Amino acid sequence: MPVARMGTDRWLRGVGWASVAANCLLVVTGGAVRLTGSGLGCPTWPRCHGSSFTPHGEMNIHSAIEFGNRTLTFLLAAVAVVTFVAAWQSGRRELRWLAFWMAMAIPAQAVIGGITVLTHLNPWVVSFHLLSSFAIITVAVLFLWRIDRPLPRPSVMGWATFAAAWGVLYIGTVVTGSGPHAGDARAPRNGLSPLQTSQFHADLVFLLVGLTLAMLIAARTRSVVWLLGLEVAQGAVGFVQYFTGLPIVLVGFHMLGAALIAAATAWVLYDSDTRGSGADPGSAPAARREPSGTVSR
């Protein structure tokens, strides 16, 4: 491989990982906003208070936390711009498009966040806000995959595991919407039973673990091993937090685990390529790489 191409790929891989990490960070800070009751620390949007975009003159711990989460949008935007520039310079159309959609998702996500505030933290809108972050993480992982691998053709088992994981993630947001951590004392709840939704969530987790074990037996790839390890750790945190009254520290770790599960599940999906071309990160043989300077069609 030409030295210039190797340098370009390292740069693309670096910004790709930065995109994944930044969006995982957004999930964690968004969780911190909710867990500290700071969801309406800035009670309006796009302004924070009255005519001010900052909490100046209205500063308290809740407004500081909420405003801090809002300013993270600028970090995400910066990472998205750098990713797009790197993708553009690579001359590869498929990476340009993925970087473009990741960049467009940042302002869209900010608008969804604004709607959550304007609807006074409606739990269904909050759920969509979190799921949007998981979707961006999934695209960012695809960007990483496409740097030195062809467009994946996932197996049926890969799709089944991916669907089960998203079912777990979605019902997890429903459980949150029925529980005590609303983001503000005045925020509405979805009216569902926390016990019943938690039980359904746990059932889906067992289904996900079973599918992952089946994939491990069939494929034995490193990506599946990582996913299974994350699932076991996430499940342990989930059970402990449930039986200890949902302490905010454990719930915060559970939020981080959800973001990592979203990323790992996406990689496993792409790695389940029916052509048998799935491989661990960094181990793709040169024969599977596109020729230098080639633009995918």
C-alpha cells in the first residue's frame, strides 16, 4: 500500500473514532442532565433564559449542567466538519456521503433536543432524542468499517441480533420514561408500569444474549466476543441498579453501556458479511481494499 494511502487511512480512522466517541459522550452528558434533574435548567430553546442564549443572570447548578450539554453541540459540529474534510480529501464518494449525513445529523439532533425542552421533557420525545444518538453512532461505525472494507452484506443472524439490540435499547428508553429520573420534578411520565416494562426489557436482553451466543458459535469473531462481554456487563449493571433503587451513578454507567452496545452491535452487523469477508478491526487483507484513488460507485 502506498505510504500516502496509509497516512490518509490513519487520518480517516482517527476522525471516525472521534465521531463515535463524541456521540457516546453526548449520550453520557445527556444522561447526566436527566439524572441531576437539570432537564429544564434552561427552560426554553434555542435561548436559555428569556432573551439570553446563556444562563447569565439565571445561573444555578441545573442551568449550568443543561447549558454545558448544549454547548457540546459545538464539539460535535467541529468533529463532524473535520470528518467531512478528511472524507472529502480521500476522494472516496461513499465516505463523503457518510460524513455528510453525520454532519447533517448534528443540527437535527440539536433541534430534537430543543423540542424535548419545549414539550417539557415529554418522555416519548426524550426517547427519540436518545435513539437519534444511537443512530448517529451506528452511521459513525459504518464510516469506520468502510475505510478499508467493502459495503457489508449482513447475514440474517446479524440482522436478527441488530434488531434485538435496538429492541433492547428502545424498551430501555420506555423503562426510563416510566421511572423516577424524569429530568425535572415537573416533567410528565409515560404512565406505564415500571415493573412490567422492566420485565419486558429484561426478556429482550435474554433474547439478545442468546442471539449473540449463537453468532459466537457460528462465527467466533472478536467483534462478537466484545459484544457479548458488553452485554454481560450491561446486564449486571442493569440488575444491580434495579434492585438498589436506581442510584444515579449506576444509571449513568448504564447509559454509557447503552452507547457502547449500539456501537458494538453495529460492528457485529457489518462483520457478519455473508461473503465471509468480516474481520476484526485492522485485520482486513489488502485484497479487500479498494485501489488507491478509486472512488466507489
